[in-house]
Amino acid sequence: MNEMGHKLRTIRNRRKLSLRQVERLTKVIANRYGDKARGVSASWLGRIERENHSIAHKRLESLKEVYGVSHEELAEEPPAGNESGQELHSRFPDIPSAVLKGLISLEGPLLPPEDWMAYFPKTTLLPPLSHLSKTDRANFTRRPRGREPLYGILGANDTTLVPFVQPGAVVEIDTSIRTINPGRIFHSIFERPIYFLRSHDGYHCGWCELDAEENWLALVPSAMTATPQRRWRYKQDVEVIGVVKRILTRLGFPDDPETSINPVLQGSL
């Protein structure tokens, strides 16, 4: 499959649009401009997604409007010329170059723009900084010697910690702490450590409880979210990657535009 076609199909699937829906939406755009050349048929789009064909500028403009993406997100080639960019592209092949460049050019962990959340529907562990080139590492804030932290992004669909930590938050993970003490009592959520986990079906982030026999580990969601509690066999079906030391999140509930636009740097809750 060609690079552009793969991107178009990935973005369309993420927007949960069928080929017929895209056809109808681009027809509206074509009618608005009075230009039939801006319309995209379902059969043509399906062929573009499967095969290597060029795309007329007007049709591409219509697709960008329907999908709500920038020209850079569709047109940029995979990062090249440095090991870090190539590694990121191999790990996240569906994410546009513009987003990947942001991951390796930050001067320390920054809260990504909200439109990035479309590319991280699930909670994700980012590559360690040691995998980046020397030039890339020089752009990051220097830290005391010791074990290098990892960073993760809470997925757009991860509401485990809402409203305390929002989907799209960036977390810094201390990998030197990978054990959970069973039976420990906390007087408030601000005392409870937040852990970053890896199971057979992906990554998870939240408060945890371990039974006295240390057989089962439960991920405890916020009392203010509808996310159900999950549990795994400890050390068999789930791995503790580390404890969250810093959180960069937006304030408010995800669907509250009045309070979800300003970022705040928090300590571990």
C-alpha cells in the first residue's frame, strides 16, 4: 500500500467514516464551491487507499476538510536523516511526521496540542530518550544522573483518572519503583501513587490495589468516571513499568470547553 493511501485510510477509520459518508461530505463541499472536481466518489477513494495513484489537489483539499487535518499531516514524508526519526516512524507508522517531530524536539515533556489526541486513542509509552540521537537529547532539560525516566501519553479514550488527569495528559514515569505494597492504607487520593502498567492488551495508567496474597492486581478508576475496574494476575498478565512522578494535564472534564483548555503541571496525585 502506498504511503498516502495508508494515511487516508487510517485517518478515515479513526474518524469512523465509511467511504459512502466521505463521498456525501465531499459532495457538499463541491456544491458549496460550485466545483464538481472537488467531489470524491467512494469507489475512487477506496482505490486510492489500496493502490498507488496520484491525487488531484482539489480532491485532496476536500479530504483535508472532511478529516480535519492539515496539509503537513497528509503530505509529509516519513522522518529521514536521523536514527531517532526513523525509529519513531517504525514504531508509530500511522502518525504523521509533523507529530513525530514534536515528540523528539521538545525541551522536556510538554503537553501536546489537543489535535494530537486523534493519533493516540489508547494510552501509549513513548520511546526512551536514550534512543534519540545525541543532538535530540541535547534539546531536553538536563536531569540529575540516575535511571532515565520514561514518558507516556494517556490515550484519548482513557478516562480512568478523570477529572484529576485528563485524556491526552503526558506522564513522567520513574522506572526505579516497580513494586506495589499490598494492604497499604491511603487517607486521600493525593497520597496514592499512580502506576503505569503494561498488559497483554496495551498500556494502562492509574491507582492500583494488590491483594494480600499478591495474586491479583486491580486498576482502580476514579469514582467520577464510568470506567470499570480491571484486574490481572500479578506479574503474570501485567507488568508494572514504574510509578508516575509528574503529570502534565488539562483542567476540567473532557467535554467542558470552559475548563479544559489551560494546561497545568501537577505532581504525582
